Amino acid sequence: MVKKLLLLFLLSPLCLYADWIVLDRRDQPVLDGKLAASEFRVSNGVAEAEIKLVYFAAADVRLEVIANTEGRTRALRDAIEAGGGLAGINGGYFDENFEAIGLLISNDHVVHRLQKAKLLSGIFYVRNHLPLLARTEQFPGTKGIHEAIQCGPFLVEAGQTVAGLDNRRVAARTFIFSCDRSEWGFGICRSVTLKEMGDILRQATMVPDHHISRALNFDGGSSTTFYARTDGQTIFSEGRSVVSNYLIAKATH
């Protein structure tokens, strides 16, 4: 009887979930060879999701925030091509008037001030031309900051999925991550819960030979957009055509 109960337990849905793994991966260089773009599926044996991302050495890439608070830039593709970029994603939250929610700094200009809210728990920023991630309460202030997007929640910290992430609402996700101070990346996932997104970033090999140490959630859902120009084609996935701000990557020269 005990053996039968144990077998039933092991075959129950709760025990079928395993770590997320990468399937059908395709990597290709982005123009200039400073970034690599990846498209792949991930699976935990029960669910699957599709991911598009780019990864790069921080010293090889300049990350810039494009403010589009008046909605003049038509789409991410336009922002990248007009600015000489190689890849990009949508950025932080915004309201119905395209005004940013939370800190937004573009080209040394503070577009919107820092806000304190549970959802806005983290800040991506660039200082001394290097990208950084910080908890909002640990942010050093805007002096000397070239670019910044306040958003949240954090998905991964110290190499672990952040506790308490929502595991009910499934949506498209946009994220930025660091493997260490020198290796970074950003991308999108369709479509998972926040908890699943954290687990995917922690468990799956998103970047060859690296493990993600920190990851921050950007605006997702219908805002989720990704674009990269590779040597042979473009990798493009779009939600709503226009958002309030974008993050784009350019090659350093």
C-alpha cells in the first residue's frame, strides 16, 4: 500500500516539473559582431516558452535609453535604425499619456524622477559607460548617471529566483540580466508567469558558459518588443507598435 501511494505521488503533476532546459537553440552574430542573438524554446517537461535575446560583453556595447514620451518614434525598429543601434527592447512602465512611471534618464537627461512603489523595486542604469542593476533603495542617485530605467520586480538576485514572484498571471515578459559585471544581455519571453521567468533565467543556459546572477523585469504584456539586426536577417517580435521608452544597444568604437 505504501509503495502504491509513493508511486501515485511520484506520478502526480507536482512531481512532473523539472528544471527549465533549452531546446532548438540558434545563435548568430549581430552586425559588427559585438553581440550575439539567440532564439530558442525552453521547457520544464510540462510547459514551454519562446525566448529571443542578445548577449554581449559590457565593454563592447553602449546601452542607451530612448525616451519616446510624446509617442513620436513609431516603433522599436525605427528607434534602432535612426540611432545606429544593433538591437533593442521596450523599456519601463508608462501611463496612457506616454509619461514614464519611475526614474527614466536618457542621454544624461532626467526625463522622469524616481518613484517609490512596490512594483518599481529595481533600477537599470549606466554610469561611467558601464551597465549596472540596483535595488531602488540602494540606487546611488542621479549624479553621473547617463541612462536609467526604473522598473521591476527583480527576477533573479545572487543567482537565485527572487522569492514571492507571482505564479498565476501568464504574459509576455521583457527582461535585462547580468551574468557578472562584464557579461550582459536582454530579451523577451512569450509567455510565462513572473515566477516561471525567474526560474527560466536561473535554470536554463541562457548564455553559453555563463550563469545569470541578476535579472530585472521590464514592462511586459502588450508592450513586449524585441528587435536585432543579424548578419543574415532581422529578428523581430512586436507587441504594441509604440511605447514610451526603449533600450537599445550600440557597438562601441
